[in-house]
Amino acid sequence: AIDIAKLRDQTGYITIDAGYKNTGATKSAITFLDGEEGILNYRGYSIEELAEKSSFLEVAYLLIYGELPTEEQYSTFQHEITTHTLVNEDMRKIFEGFPVNAHPMGVLSSLVSAMSAFYPETVDLDSPETTELHIIRLLSKLPTIATWSYKKSQGHPVNYPNNDLDYCSNFLNMMFSLPVEKYKVDPVVSAALNKLLILHADHEQNCSTSTVRLVGSSHANIYSSISSGISALWGPLHGGANQEVIEMLEAIKNDGGDVQKYVDMAKDKSSGFRLFGFGHRVYKNFDPRARIIKKAADDVLSKLGISDPVLEIAQKLEKAALEDEYFVSRKLYPNVDFYSGIIYRALGIPTNMFTVMFAIGRLPGWIAQWKEMRANKEPIGRPRQVYVGAPKRAYVERSER
Ligand code: ACO
């Protein structure tokens, strides 16, 4: 047992809060989240309204600069972003060294980190122009880099950006155009992508965002900070869950479609299996993004005329879990990632690119949070611990151990 009095003597009053479940690391004016009521607002605007009415770039502007842009601000922002979409050709040489089966998240975090070497100007918050340029570069180049890894996995040449297209259409064009066949961007597909990116754009102090803030708190450059966020997002308990969800649904389908078997397995702690796409650290009644996305998945599949057996499995699984005492008592509901993979599949995006899509969506949030942390002159992040290891002991020579 831990001797609390002794620990206080040794360490002072240190609060242990594993996973920071109840520790606020900062004050933030960006995103409001009420997990009990299922409310998510960016800068005061509800996620429902933004997903319905806004464009992803507009939401990015809102998150980063605090207000929705005027027509003029929007067109300047859009213009800046479209004119920075090309990536330095020397970065292609780094990219070409990756194996063909490299996971696109590994490629993405490495190349974003490499941007710090290509654009070494330090961020000086007293020189807003430099900071702005870094922000614009990140927003404009991330989709270009993301499509490279997909193209490589297909053995196809990469596509250059087309500055006549909007953000989402440009991404789709770079993904799917072939030298022999130009891709025609379907407005239904582009609108669905726009909505998904908005839903993922920020989510207060989640694992990847806290990582971006923590790395940035040492005044590390913005590219290194965002690259760390991408790495944190990759984990299956965070952004990697969207890939795991589809792989799990496919496995259930290939195993005869018995969803109850998998629900039972998830309830058995010794199995080590969790139902991916269920549960959330903060939402304990429902995830408002999951509601929007579920409807969007139905709309996209019906508009594109796709009937996806994996969707049927998803619906059955959701029903079985929501009727099960284990999931009900622990308030485990489908989260945003339960349905996002189904839409991405319908848009033709391969499973191993799902977390990359999440990263593209989350980028404005990471940038906004990084900027806020620096602007508030927050101190370096440095949690404490309670030491529970060996007491002081004498060194024993190797020959005598
Ligand atoms: N399947 C089965 N049991 C689960 C699941 C699940 N998906 N999620 C949580 N539980 C159980 C836990 O075993 C625990 O049970 P216990 O009280 O008997 O010990 C209880 O529910 C509480 O779970 P915790 O792990 O303590 O909750 P925490 O807040 O730490 O974790 C998390 C949240 C990581 C999201 C978790 O629910 C999970 O692993 N879900 C699956 C992965 C996933 O979908 N991640 C995406 C999150 S959303 C996002 O990043 C955008």
C-alpha cells in the first residue's frame, strides 16, 4: 500500500490523475464540449450548424482566427492556401525513399517533420507574417503530401495540385486522377468530405492536441509540434480507431456476420478485444458528431447508390451493443469513428488512409491550439510523478551481481 504521509514528505502535494481524466491543462477559448449533454461548439458555433452550413476552410479560419471570415477575408485566405499547395521537389526525394507499403501516417508525420528543415524560419509571435506563412504552408501542403502516399501504394505517379479547385475537390483530384483518366469530382462526394473534415476539426484537449500543445510548450517549431500530434493521432485508441472499425466490421462479416459473438468478446476483459468505435473519454451519453455522421453516411450511400454489407453489420452491431447491459451501464455509445470509415469507403478512400483523413481534418484545431498556447505565453508542460521504485541502494559491481 502507498504510504500517503511519507509520499507527501518526499514529493509535496502531487495529484495523481492517470490519463489526466480530471485535470485541466489550460484555459482555452476555442472549443466548448459538454460530454453529459452531448454539446460541441467551435468558438461558440454549434457543430450541427457548422457541418450543415459552412465549408471546411471557413471553419479552419474560425478556429485559427476566432471569427467567421467576411467574404474578403475568406477569399484572401482561400487564395493564400491555393497558392501554397505545391511541395518542394526535394521533399519528393525523401518521400521516394519510403517503402511502397509504408503506412501513410508514418509518411505524413515524417514529411511534416521534414518541413521544419525546409522552412527553418523560427516562429516569432511578434512577427505575425512568419507565423502566418507557416500556418498557410501546413494547411495547403498537408493534403498534397497525404495523396502522395496513396499514389505510391498504388504504384501511380503523383498528381500536382490544381489551383482552380476548392480544398476538398483538389484533394480528391490529387487522390484519384490518373494520367490516362481525369477524375471528375462528384459534388456529393466533395460535400461529404467537407462535412467529415469539419466534424474532426477540433475537439479540445484530446490526446493529439495535448501532444501538440505540450511539444509546442518547449517552443519547438510548429512543424515538429504538429508532426508529434500526427503520431499521437495514429494510435488505435485515438484516430487510428477509424481504420480499426472497418477492419473489425469486415472481420465480423467474413466470420459469418454474428455480431453477438463480438459483443460478447468485447465484454470479456480477458479477450483483450474492444469494440472499436464505441466509448469516449468525454462523451458519456452520445457523441454529437456520431449523430451527424450517421445521417451523412445514410445520405452518401443512397445518393451514390451504394449498398455496403459492412454498413449492415455496423447497424446490427450498434443495436446489439446498445441493448447490452455491459455497454449501457458503462455509457459506451458509438463515437464519431464508428461511421466515418463507412463514408470514406463510399468515397473510394482506402482503409489505411482513414487516419490521414482525420489528420487533415484536425489540422486547423492543432494549429489554433498551438497558436493559443504560444499567444498565452503558457509555461513549458512538465507533469510530476509519485515515485514508487526502489529505495536508495548501494551500487554493486557487475562482477559481483
Ligand atoms: N469495448 C469494450 N469495453 C470498453 C470499450 C469498448 N470499446 N471502451 C471502454 N470499455 C470499458 C472499459 O473496459 C472499462 O470497463 P470497466 O469499467 O469494467 O473497467 C469502461 O468501459 C471504461 O473504459 P475506459 O477505458 O476506462 O475509458 P477511457 O475514457 O479511458 O477510454 C476510449 C476511452 C479509449 C475511447 C475507450 O472507450 C476505447 O478504447 N474505445 C475503443 C477505441 C475507440 O473507438 N477510440 C476512438 C475514440 S474517439 C476519437 O479518438 C475520435
